[in-house]
Amino acid sequence: MCIFNGGRDLARTNTKLNPVKKTDLQVVKPVKTTKYSDINLNAWKDYPHVKTDTLWEFPSRLKEHGHTNEYHGNYIPQIAQQLYERFTKKNDVVLDLFFGSGTSGIEAVNMQRRCIGVELKEDLAEKVSEKFTPKQLVTDVNIICADSASNLAKEKVKARLDIMGEDFAQFLILHPPYDDIIKFSDKKEDLSNCSSTDEFYNLFEKVAQNGYDLLEKGRFAALIIGDSYKNSEVQPLGFECMARMQKLGFALKAIIVKDMQGNERAKGKTANLWRYRALAGGFYIFKHEYVMVFQKR
């Protein structure tokens, strides 16, 4: 009994000499996320790479992890990375109605999302499909060759969503041609072939309407676009397309200005010529484009 009591007394003494401090106890908070993101808000300081301001500067285009720059006019992968982390969860479906060279799909695979891309040009759709494995084209990425403004494209997207086990897409990307700055095809349905800027706006609105109808309520959309210069004056493509989307029912959440210098090709060789033209013509050279973020009410 004496030995036992002595041991108990010794334990009491050790407790007094080495008390357990509250600072030694790590309280693990449960993961707290929004309905549209996997970001843990209880550990928000662990995401310094996620941008929350409205000026995005990227010194160069990402050219790894499946990304290339062989197709003029595609947006840089870093935009997709930022948007996906902020506004999607793993396994969510991203819908891109101007799929182009597949940036949205490539980054969806990289970040464990899924993607449906609609592309007007048959040859481009076929070429882009080669960037994905046969398995990925079944489970992760589906490329639909159609006119994004048409009911046919809308029905094809619905059918694919059903196969994926979804009623709606969880994120929408719209990266249209910047009016007629670059001619992407000779098809009349191509927004870059519109006979006027007003026709461009009207056709864009039809595409945006399809996107609105196919997007889950409460989820987000991004419009990636720049302005143009025509007939000696600026054509504010971004703001007019923004207004068209608001008219459809999208709530505007942010207007982000993105530095274009990491996404240009060949301009460096003619920089002096453009500077001369600007000085002679009274205009300024575009060095930015917009990433406008919306939410479906």
C-alpha cells in the first residue's frame, strides 16, 4: 500500500512540475467550405496563391501540364486555375461554350474537375480531342462539335450532363472571339464573322442564354474578353457583353483586369509601329483584358 501511495504521490508531484498547457493542445477545427468551393475557410491563410483582388498580373503563359500555345486567341491556364479553385469543387462539371484549344478541359483534368466543351470547328474539335486519353474522353472531358448559340448544342450538353449524372453544370466559361479581331473560321455562325458589332452582341447573347439555362442556380460564370478598336474608336466589347449577361439574369460579382502581356504573340516585333500608330491616331494600345465573374440568381 505504501509503495502504491508513493507512486500516486509522485504522479501528483510530476503533474505539478509539468502542468499541461493550453497552448500544447491543438484544437482541430472542422473543415468549413462554401457550397461552391473546396477552400477551407477555417484555414484561409493557407491559400496565399488564390487571388482575391481585381488586378491579375501573370508574367508569362503556363506551358506545362498539357498546355501549349499553338492556337492564337486562347486564354492562359492561370485564369482557369484561379477560377476553378475559387468557384468549383472536385468532380464539378465546367461548361465552356467556346472550347477552342481546350484550356478549360486540360485544367479541369489537372484539378480533378470534369468539363464539357462546345466547339464550332470540326477540325479543331478533332485535334483538341487528341490532347486527352480515351479514358478521359469518357469520364472527364466531352467535346461537342456544334454552334453554341443553337438549340442543338443545348440539347447535346443536356444529354451529356445526364450521362455524367448531373442536371446542370456547376461552372460556366465564356471566352468568345473579340468581335472580328481574329477570324477563326469561314462559318457564318462564328462570332468572328459577324457583319457588325451589334450582330456580334446579339449572337453572343444567344450563347450566354444557353449557358444560363445549363448552369446550376447559385453557381458562377466567367466572361473572359477584351475590347476592340474599330472605325477610329474603342468598341467596349466587355462591358456590352456584361450588360447582356446581366439582362439574362446573371448577377455581376467582379470585374477583374488581367494584364495581357503574358498572352500576346508577335506584338513585340511591331511594338514601335504600334506606338507610332497610337501617337498618330490619338488612341492607347490595349494591355489588358477582362475576367468578369457572375452568379446565376
